Amino acid sequence: MSSLFYFFKESLQGFARNLSTTLGSIITIFLSLLIIGVFLVSGSIVERLVSSIEEEVSITAYVADDAPQESIDGLMAQIQSIDGVASVGFTTKEQALENFSNSMTTNPEIIEQLDGTNPLPASIDVDLADPQKVDEIAASIEADETFRSICDEPDNPADSLKYGQKTVDKLFSVTKYVRYLGVALVLLLVFIALVFINNTIRLAIMARRKEIAIMRLVGASNGFIRGPFLMEGALHALIGSLLAVGVLQLLRMYGIPRLQSALSFLSLDVSGNTYLMIYIVLVVAGLVIGLLGSAFAMRLYLKV
Amino acid sequence: MTSQLSQALPMLEVDEMAAPMGAPVITFDHVTKTYPAQPKKPALHDVTLQIFAGEFIFLVGHSGSGKSTFIRLLTREIKPTSGKIYVADEDLTTMRNWRVPYLRRNIGCVFQDFKLLPNKTVFENVAFALEVIGKSRHVIKTQVPEVLRLVGLSDKLNSYPDQLSGGQQQRVSIARAIVNRPPLLICDEPTGNLDPQTSRGIMDLLERINRTGTTVLVATHDREMVDNMRRRVIALDRGHLTRDQDRGVYGFDV
């Protein structure tokens, strides 16, 4: 216990001795962890969005403008008979345009630019009873002969079918690259933080060179000599990670609601547990970075 | 350990050694140390000797004769190239790294340049040696003033090293070396920076410490001191043990 107190006292002295480098390493850790945290939070927001889209289990089948009404009725009856389909509805071209203009009330100029033409296709809307079967049902509609003959894009019938899974796939192909970029950035930041801590601890070791020589001379154990430096690195990291957690919490309380009101059509809600997990991950990652950085420095500059 | 030691014993010419006083504290068994920088010229060559508890020994020799190597081998800062070294029945050549601090707690060291911390008071400098090996406050509060009284500095507890004379600083450094009551005290040129009269005082102090049963090993250039005190003298010359003499003199022509 008394030696823990001693380590703490010594590491605080180290703070005062190298104030500027200490601040430097705290700020690098803080920024790295903040960016990691922002990535984690936005990652979980995207994940929530993706799963909410996946839960949206309706299939829209677009049909060509010149499709005969009896084929459409036949197809609808055909789809209704597929196992797992709850209901089948029909949206005409006019209704589709109306829906579109209703969702575009904020920029009516888009509608004006259409100049009275209607580029939107009519569609058959399929609601599913069993969300698990969305792929299967989409495949059987796609395979249907009638659908192939009346679909909006006869060259590629699959493109005339729209369901949640496809949106998710598109979203994923974008988020995949964002994620790679994020991981690379995080690794770079962790590396920089390690270098900074390493340097700070190196300076702390240099500043206490004489004391270390005497400690060795009188037989202080290796752990006792190393303790203050490990403690110092861990303290830098702890302060940095707590700052990052604090800023993230501020963002959560003030930033996210503002963003939410600007992007009202998306839900940016993430559960409190997720935030708690992210905070814990950040503090633990910070501690690991701090301890690793000082351990590297000791390996290099403190041969015991 | 004891069995290893008794195996090693027949190889030693015990009869030529100083009269044994109990078990040997230090045993050098055909020790050779070669530094990588000078592979042809060993710093110590085939040195075999024993030092017994309670002895007072002078280690003499010119610069480069191997005195410092001898001391650094004892504190296990370096390992011998060949041969065995035992300190208090422990084999330093096979000793694990984590054990080394515990070895050093049993060896007090005093140097020519004192190695005191300038930003700590006399009391704190001596207390530091106990603090870093995990002694309690109570032990520190009782032992530090006592050892400072022994070296004659009871009135300088709160002075800083740069407020003291060279002799006084060396006394602080001796106090720090013996505050943990090590059975062995090693001094590397303890009077190298001091005038003859101050040196005399330091030697008196070392003799008093020796009388309490501590084995004292002094590496020195100080011819007058060695000739006056008539203690066991171990002479090294270019790495070779040239003389091991009871009640000896310095002996080199300067």
C-alpha cells in the first residue's frame, strides 16, 4: 500500500516536471480516443438504422406502364397465394407521383421540374407475414413468368423488385469503406498516442536518471523502480480517456438532439447501455495504450 | 549452494590466504573478465581469492588494473567471462536477474563522487535508501537519525548536500550505504576527492564500522593510508592478482 502511495506521489511529481510533454500526451490520447468514440457511436447508430431497414419487410414490384390490367390482377393473385405473404396492394402511377410529392414538400421545385410528366412506375406492394422469408419470396416473384413480361425493366427483372435487403446491401457497401477508413485512422491514432506516451515517459526517466542509479545501487526491486513510470503512463491515459468520455457525453446530450432535429427522417437513438459499453471500451483502451507506451519506454531506456 | 561451494574449495589455496574468520563472505574462483572492446586484454585474469566476514581489505592497483571491474562483478553489474563468484554462499554467475536487488541490499556502496541527490536533504538522502526498498516510516524515523549520529552528522539533518563540505558529503554517502546494516561495505576510492586530514577521518569511520562486524572492502590509490593502517592488501596489476598480503603496504612505486 505504502509503495502504491509512493508511486502515485512520484508520478505526480513527474507531471509537474514535464508539464508540456505530459499535456501533449494527454491531449493525443484524448483526441485519439475521442475519434475512436465518435466512430463507435456513429457505427452503432448506423447499425440501428440498418437493422430497422431490415425489419421493414415489404417488397415493391414495379410494373411497366403498358402492362395490361388482367396480367397485373393475375400476378397479384399469384403473389397472394405465395406462402408468407400477408397482403398485396396496388399503387398506380398517379398515386406514386402523389406519394412522391408528399414526401418532397420541402423541395417542391423537384416536382415542378417534372413539367407535368410522370416518370414513376406503378407498383405492386407486397406485405410479408414472415420477415425471414423476404429473400425467398422476392426470388419466387422474380421467377414468375407474368412478372417477367410486365415488369418495369424487362432486361433485368431483379431491378424491378425493391425490398429492405437491397437498401441494406447498398448501405453496407458504403459503410464498409467508411469502416476500413475508420480502422486505419484509429490504428494511426493509437500509434501516435503510443509514441507520445513513450516519449513522455522517456523524458521522465531521463529526469530521474540519478535517482534511478541510486535506487539500483541500494537494491530497490525492479518493480519498485518501474512502478512510478507505469503509474504515470496509466494516469496520462486515464485522464485522456476520461476527457474523451466527457466530451462524448456532452455530444450525446447536446449534439445528437440537434442533429436529430435536422435529420428528422432518421432515428439517431442509441440505447444508454451502448453508450456505457463504448465508454468502458474507451477507458480500457486508454489504459492499455498508457501501460503499453510506458512499458515500451522502459524496455528502451530503463535497463534494469 | 553449500555443496557447490565445498566442491569449489579444494581448488583454492586456502593456506596462503588470510587467516579464516568464519565462513567466506566473498569467493572468487578463477574469475576472468574480458570486455568485448578488448578481447585480447582481460580486465581481470584468473583471479582466485576469499574474503572472510569481519575483514578490512584494501584493494590497490594503478588505473586500469581491474579494481573497478572487481567491484562491478561483486555488485553483479557485470558477469564474469569465466569462473565463479560467490557472495554469502550465493553464486552470482547463475543468479536470476530479479534476485540482484536483494543481493545489493546486502552490499553497501560508497563512491568517489558521493552520488547524493542535490534536491534532497541529508535526512531525505539517507531515508531514500530505506524508502525504495519498502521500509516502513517507523523504521526510517528511528534508523536514519541513528546512523547519522554514527557518522557524526546529527546536526546536519536538514542541510542540502551543496551546503556540506566534501568530507561531510562522503559521510552522508557512507550513512546511506550502511543504514540498512549490510554485512558488506564496498568503497570505491572513498577519499579520492578529499584532503589527507579529511581522508583520515573517513578511514577512522570505516574502521569503526568494521569493528561492528561489517566486512569492509576499500579500493584506493592512497598509499599513505594503506601503509599506515596495515590491513590485508590485495594488489591487482593489469588484471592479475599480484599480491594478497596480511597487514600489507601499498607496495607500488609511483
